[in-house]
Amino acid sequence: MPFIVLSAILQIACIAHAVRTGRVQYWPIIILIGSFVGCLAYFLVEILPEMRNSRATRRVVANVARAIDPEKRKREIAAQLEVADTVQNRIRLAEECLQLGDYQNARVLYERCLSGPYADDPSFLLGRAHAESGLGLFAETRATLEHLIARHPDYKSNDGHLLYATTLEALGESAKALDEYRVLELSYPGEEARLRYARLLAKTGRLGEARDVYQGILKREKTAPAYYRKKEREFFEAAKREIGALGQG
């Protein structure tokens, strides 16, 4: 009996899918006559190839592969770089090194790219700044970012702006960092900048202002769409913990 019920449920689901997606008319008949075998055939012929070609499926497969062997893509790009030492391959490897936390190699690769026509490329400079920050070289990070700003005053990067603010904070320049965070509070497309702003306000004794920023984060959580709440969950949870700690202080 359970098998019959399961087969009926699968038949209904497959027929509904075939009708909804405009599959050829004989599929409902095959599914009805073939029962479980018909459903299996429909899955193998129609659904499985579609899943393989979908962007979401490819992304899941790529994430699983990265989890199993995080260095695989890095090795592949490094092999391509040995064959063709191009700026494009260097940048691809530098970006992969950054993602894996290999900041030293990332910095070297960005340095190799910052020459000739690319000597002041803003995206390469920003990449080098991220690598320097990862290495804890905050004075160098600041110098790189300020060089970028001087050379490209109209260049816009939310991540670059946040990196500049966190670099100032790491260098102990809290007042300047707060100025940058204040701007980011309104412009940054996520909660990380606001959370960092609230933390620095609290650290510098401005508890009332810190509480206001935390409360703003939590109000956004209540009204934000589900995808945004999921994406920013880490920062929403941190805000809940930290505003609670402020209340106890």
C-alpha cells in the first residue's frame, strides 16, 4: 500500500510538471501507464538534463566541489598561468588566493599586474589593498587605497570604502573611521558596515548612538525580504547579542 500511494503521488507530481512546463502531450500517458517506471523515465529524460543545465544546480555543484577540495580551482588556474603568463590569468589566480586566504601570494600576483598600462588599475589596486589588509599591513593598505583615490577620484566601490574604514579603525584613527562608517551606514548594501559602526561607537563610549544604530539594524530585519534576512543573518544575530550587552552595561 505505501508503494502504491508513493507511486500515485509521483505520477500526479510528474503529470502536473509536464502540463505546467508544456512538455509533449504523450508524457502524461506514459506516466499513467508506466506508473513508477514512467515517472523514472520522465525524470531521466526531462528533469535531470534541465537540472544539470540550471545555474542554481551548477552553483551547488561548484560549492560542493570547493568544499571537498578548496585548492582545486587554484591549482587549475596556476597550471594555466604556467602555460600562459597573462594579466588575466594572474588576476584570476590572485582573486582565488584572496578567497582562500592566501594573502601573501595574492599580494605578489597583484604587484605583478600593476605595471605598464595597468600600473594604476583601480580594481588591481583594490585587490592588493585587500591582500595587504589580510596580512595585517594596515599602513600599506591605507597607502594603497589613498593612491587609488588620488588616481581615480570618481571610482566607486562599497567594499573598498568599507576596507578604508576598517583600516583607519585598525590604525587607531577612530574619529576618521567613524566618519567613514557614518557615510557607509546609509550607502553600504548590507549590515556589516552598520554593525562595525555600532561597535566602534560603543568602543569609544558613545553608547546611546551605538544603541540607535543597533536598533536600526534590527528594525531592518523585521521588514527585510526573506533572502536579505538569510544573507545578512550573521550580522542580525550579532546585533541582537551586542545590543543586549549594551543594555547590561
